[in-house]
Amino acid sequence: MKQNDIVIRKEASADYAAVEHLTREAFWNVYRPGCLEHYVVHVLRRDPAFVPELDLVMERSGQLIGHILYMRAHITADDGREIPMMTFGPLSIRPDLQRQGLGKYLLDRSMERAAELGAGALCIEGNPDFYGKSGFAAAWTRGIRCHGDPEQAMSPYVLLKELRPGFLDGVTGVYHTPQGYYVDEAAAEAFDQNFPPKTKAVLPGQLFP
């Protein structure tokens, strides 16, 4: 895939509405009837853990086609230390351009920038088939579990990647998803009223009713 016509840059306030619309289109009816992700983006921009330098849009020939944002997070190590790291998401690609490698391209370039800013590791909850292509592996294989999971949990969806080799050597413990991701669904529904009407549908593979 040629990337000569692609630009990745920081999101500007003038992009906010277009990015929220893009995110809504990318996630509508994917994980639930409708979606929450556009409201998550709206809320996270004001969260203390938000990383403005890693709030990135992707354009092709001047048109917005992708977006990703990063948040500061941490692992509470079993030895009592708090290990700073980052997480990211939502990662959105315009629906008609999905499954063409653009999501991986945006993710990989954004991870390079995260490493330059000093992030030692990333932890997310996501699809191992997709994120594995960018070097993510199940966190449990490194002794890291998600907050709320049993101590011996082996979830394939809690994923980890070191950006600095050896950063997590000797570290086991609990990854904490930033609280900003847990949005109020009623508030999200009210926010969605600002967008053009779309039909919610119950589809196979959705995670939430």
C-alpha cells in the first residue's frame, strides 16, 4: 500500500466535530447497537490522563480518514510499585477504507511517536488478530492482568507491547484502564442526538446488547 499521499498530524480543535462523526461511523453497530466511541473521544479530550501530543488524525489527499488518541495509564506491580505506561483508543478508520492496512499504518506510526515521548509500554483491550500484527501479545504471558480480572486470568483480549525493550522485565501486576473510558451511557445517548439519525441494529458478534 502506497503511503505517499497520507499525512498524520495532531488533531486541532477545528477537527473535533469531523473526528467524532468519523468515529461514530467507524463503530456504529460494531460492538453494540449504535455506539459509544464518539462520545468517549469527546470526553477523553478533557481527561487529565489525555496525551494531546498523541491525539492524531490521518488524512489522505486532504480528507480525514483516521484518528487515534492516547491516554496515560499505569500498572500496579505486585511489589508495590506503580509503573507508568500508556494505552490508546478508539482507533477509527473511515468505514469504506477499512481492511486496507490503514489502521495498522496509523497505529504503527503513532506508537513510534509514543516511544519518542518516553512511553515504555502499552496495554489495551482489543482483538489479538489485529493488534498481534503490530507486536502485541496477551498480557497474561508477562504476568499482567486487567483490573477486576482474577489473579490467574488468561484473557486473550488484554494485550501488551513493550515500546522500550526490557521495560517490564521483572514486573507482574494489574493494569488499570483509565476511568475516562467508562462513560455514562445515558449521557452518550444524549450526545448522540447531535448527530444525524442512524438505525441501531442487533448484529452477530456484538459484545453488548
